Amino acid sequence: MKYFEDIAAGEVWRLDRREVSAEEIIAFATKYDPQPFHIDAEAAEQSFFGTLIASGWHTNAMVMGMLADCIKTQQLVSLGAPGIDQCRWLVPVRPGDVLSGRATVMATRPSASRPMGLVTLRTEVFNHVDAKVVQLDGVGMYGIRPSPGSDATA
């Protein structure tokens, strides 16, 4: 297990690659963001974007999945997050894009009110031509190492 005390500013966590399909773009947008350039390929061709694009919220959901996989792989003791401070959708995500990225630990600090640590992350995701599609800045909550002899388990 990797606890808050094991996380240092400057660390970079790699996010695995993920391919995006037209079908998932349409399915997500149909349910959550049914704008023509997200759900209808013909309408999208006539739009400002010129092609079907993923909703920014879908992009964030994909990034969260990539980050969650990274957290599991590293066996980080994640306790969730209080939110995102900044989100920038920089380049639209299109069908066939292959996304990859990184989360950089910008700062760490112990919580003043709870037995946990707070980690400020900058998460950046790029498409297969290295264009940055999204940048998220936020804080995550991570478990602290149990004291020797305590009954606490992660």
C-alpha cells in the first residue's frame, strides 16, 4: 500500500492509453449532453467542429477512469476528492483518438481537521498526436499510514 506519507511533490503518475470510439461518444452524450455535435455525425459535420466530438464531461469521465486505474495499480490509499479547482478542455476528443496522460503531484499537506493527507494534482491528458485535450487541477484525499500496533487497516 502507498500512503500519503509516500507521496512527494514532483512525482508524476503515468495514465494508461485509452482509445475513444464514436459509439461511446454518442452513448454518453445521448444520456448526459445531447447536443448535435455529440450525438449526430451528420449534424457534427456541419458544426464548428466539423466532426463528432466527445462531451467535455465525457472527457472528464474518461480521465477519471484512467486516474482510478493508476491509483489501483500503484495501490494508493485514496479516500476520494473534495473537487476540481480548474478544468480546461483544450482540444476536442474525436472518435479514434487514443488518449494518454500524466498526473503530477503539485503539493502535499496533512489535513488540519481529519486523519488524512491532501494531494494537489495537475492531470493532463493528450491525444495520439500529443495535443493536450484537457487539464484538471484538483485535490485528492489519501490515507495516512497506520501507527504501529494500531488496529487500522487500509
